[in-house]
Amino acid sequence: KHIYRFKHPATGSCTQPGECGFILKYRYHEEVDATVELLTDSEYYIDTRVHYHDVISTRDMCVYNVATLTLQDGAELDTVAWWWWWGWLPAGTKSEYKDYYVAYNVSPYMVAK
């Protein structure tokens, strides 16, 4: 599970303990397929120092990843992508995920972690 600290403008002046935020759970089905789930059950938030507000919606999110690719010749390439398809890379390329991010649309502004 990935914990994001995020104060949505609709929460106003929140007085709940901890920080406003949400948790996403990634389920990988194969190398190129994954499901991202927004966890809303309060049980998931125990001992995370984050609490969830029901104004958060996956409809307004764009999940993207940062990775470093190491090519056969040892050269490294840092990438940012919302979708992974490495068919264009040479055989032997290795990838190392650095972090997962979420861009959240709180119209009329876009904010990112």
C-alpha cells in the first residue's frame, strides 16, 4: 500500500488527528497490467498517521511512476510515465522503480505529490 498525504480543498479546516490523505493499493497481474485501488476502509489507516476524507475520488487521479532504466551498455535513463510499455527497449534492459506518484485534479488547479 502507498500512503499519500494530501489536503483536498473541500475538507476545509480539518480537525482530525494526523494528516489528511489517502492510501492506494497496487495489484500487479502481469508485467504490464496492474489495478490501483483507493482504500476507503478506516481499518487500512490505523497506524499510518493519515486519515481519509470521502471527497477523494479516483476519478480525479492520474497515477504515474518514476523509474530508472539500465540499458545493456550500462547507460541509465530516468523515466516518468503513467503507463508502462517497454516493447521499444532493447533486450536486456533492466528497470528499477523509484517511486509512485499521483496527480490530483482539484479544478481549476492541478496538484501533484
